[in-house]
Amino acid sequence: MGAYKYLEELWRKKQSDVMKFILRIRCWEYRQLPTIHRCSRPSRPDKARHLGYKAKQGYVIYRVRIRRGGRKNPVRKGIVYGKISSQGVNQLKPTRNHRSLAETRAGRLVQGLRVLSSYWVAQDSTFKYYEVILVDPAHNAIRNDARINWICNNVHKHREARGLTSAGKKHRGLRVRGNFENKRRPSRHAAYSRLNRISLRRYRCCLLYTSDAADDLLCVDLGGRRIIKKKKPLHTSEYTHLTIYNQH
């Protein structure tokens, strides 16, 4: 086995005496540092390389500190004005996981870089620490590399804020597969819009949001919506026939 295999096996045994000592020392060091700071090298080189990190120009590692636990409802004086079902200030859990929050905060700090992925490095009773891999899309070493230059496209701007990273897809529920999970894809909002849209593709029609009854033969009433079909224009022969009929 190579050196990275030994490191990977060592990180799997986090309850061992060696890893307990290393993680305790590292947590003490990370607490003294700023909330978001740049690292000279990854703390877990095997994990970083597994996620796409390369020790060359264009790759950056940032370490982010996230407070553990749920999140409070940001309301003034702890008063929630609304229905009973929406009451509550404490004991609320965010939709996104901690790793996704760490990626978003790192991407917001250095907006010129693109977030590739992230991984867990340490935690204590109050905080969790993650290292985020960022890529410089303007660097020639990245733009000329066929394995990573896909991230230089404009569609990958702030991909961490749109749930497109690995942590984002996890909190969106896209890790689950099967016939019963079709409403998760491409997103819950898109699935809801698709299943609740009225589509009449056979006829050209215009929608009038009126409440009058459709007593005309050319109209169809769908729950307060009046759909009026467009009449076809008369041909030249019909115009001639009408003109002759009116003259008689």
C-alpha cells in the first residue's frame, strides 16, 4: 500500500489513542485562529486528493469554523407573529448541513474562486472545522488542465450557494435513489411546478383570470379561468361571399 492508504486507514480509527491526541491538539490550535483562514497545505492530504485537490498552482485550501447545533429563529425579542404552527425560536434545525454552510461562507469570502468540495477535519464541544478546496478559474494552470477546466465555465459561479456541490446534493436529498424519490429531482420546487401546471398543448389559447361562467360555446371554464380559443381568420373566398351576400 502507498502512504495515502496508511493515512486513510489511520483516519478511519478516530477513537484510537493517537488520533484522539492529534485531534485534541489540532482543535486547540484551530480555536486560536480566525473563523475563516487560508491553510498552507491540507490537514488530510489523502482526503483532499480524493476530492480533486492537486498540489499545484490554482488550488487553495481554506479552513472554516462552524458553530455546532441548531439555529435560532432570528426574530425580534423572541416574538414570532403568525400562526401557532410557525411558533418557536430555539430547537430549530437548518435545512442545510454544516459542511454546506462552511462552503458557502468560504465562497462568499473569496468570491473570485470556485468551490470544488470540502471535508471534515476536527470538532470539539462547540465548533466543527472543515477545509474547503477552492480553484482559481482565471489561472492558466487550471484553464489548460482538461480534468478541471470544466469549473471555469460561468454556470459554475457560486455552485456552493445553489446546492451543486457534494454537500449541497446531500442536504437536497439527491443521494437517495428509487422510484419513490422522483419528486426530489431536479428539485422539489421544480417537481411541484411540473405537477401543478395546466398544460393544453393541442390548442392555442389565451388565459383570462376571470370568474364569469363560460356560457359561450367557444369557451371552457376551468375553476374560474376562462380559456378562449382563437378564431381562425377568414379566407379570401369567404370574404368575397360575405360581400356578395351583403350586396344582395
